[in-house]
Amino acid sequence: MNKHQENQHAMHKNVEQTCDENATVYQTLPAFANNFTTFKANNQKIDDTTVKQKTPTKGYTEKRDQVKNELADSAIEVAGSVAAYAHENKDDVLARKVDYTFTELTHASDSAVKNRVTIIYNEAKKIVANLADYGTDNTHITQLEKKLTEFSDIVGKKGYSKEETQTATEQISELLAENNELLKNRLDKLILKFRKTAPEFYQNYFNAREIYDFGGGRKAKVPEETPPAV
């Protein structure tokens, strides 16, 4: 979000907080309650979308590839032990399950890598007591598990592409515009119903409707709406 949008969203959140603090009041007016529910949901969508907009992509690919290579190194060593054990014991099914090369692990999709290494890990763990003579013990299994977890975590926190960031920016603009319309044409009108029955809520609502602009290096209060006299 740019500074103007951040200031608008901050105002929207102030309105949300004020209304939440007076829920028992506004809930007596169904139209206000229904529109506020939409308004609040839009605020949450903006918060969620902002995470996408601000998620850094720089360095993500490099880190992922580094850990993927480390994972592949660990996995093929364990897989080699399992494959040798399987061949010696004439277990062709087991041998085929772990039959992956380094390239097949590093050049596959992230999900495929996770699935393949998980199979290697699970099969090795089942027979680890028999793998000592083949160069694999619990230490190697634990190391493989840690690398698999690390890789899964990185993939789970994947950075967003330029296109996804642009889409997020457009969504935020649309949601802000929708909330501005909800305020100006609905909630600002319906709040008038509480002008005399709940004057404190009424005044606090319009206080929250003020936009505070911090973009110019100094605090400047820009009134968004002025309440009619009580």
C-alpha cells in the first residue's frame, strides 16, 4: 500500500475498533450490523492481502535451492544404503521405492522432492536397525528428517511472484474503495440513528473517521467526515 492507502486503512481500522467497542449498541440496528460485518471482513482481507504484497521474493529461490541440494545429498546417501540392503535381500519393491538420483531430487518440483524424500525417509526408518553395516544409522535418519523439515518450511513460506504482488495491490485498492463506499453511503448515514440514543458512540464514530496523514514528515489531521451537531 502507498501512504495514502495506509492512512485510509488505519482510519478504517479505527472505525472497526470503535464499533466493536459498541457492539451491543449497533446490533440493535440490523442494517448497520450487516454492513459493518462486510466492512470488517474487508478490513481482514486487506490485512491478509498486505502480507502477500509485502512478502519479499529476493533470496527465496537461492535459499530454497541451497537447502534442496543439501536435502538431496542426505537423501541419496540414505537411499543408497537402503537400495544396497534391498538388493542383497532380494527386495525389488523396496529397491524401486528409493531409486532416485541426485538430479531427480534437485530438478523435480518442490512437491515431488518432498514426496520422494519422505518415501526414502520412511523406508529407511523402518529398517534402520539393519542399515548399520551399510553406513546408515539413526544419526543419518535424524539428519535427513531435519533437512526435510527445513525444506518443507521454506517451501511453505514461499515468496510471491511479481504478478501475485500486482494482483494483491489491485485487490487492496478495490477493497479500500468498497469500504469507503460502505462508510460514506451506508454506515455514516445509519450512525445518525444513534445521535441521541447513544451520543458517545456517535461522537466516537466520527472521531474515528478522521484520517491522520503521517506521510509528509509531520502529523496532519485530515477530517474525513464531520458529524452533524447532536
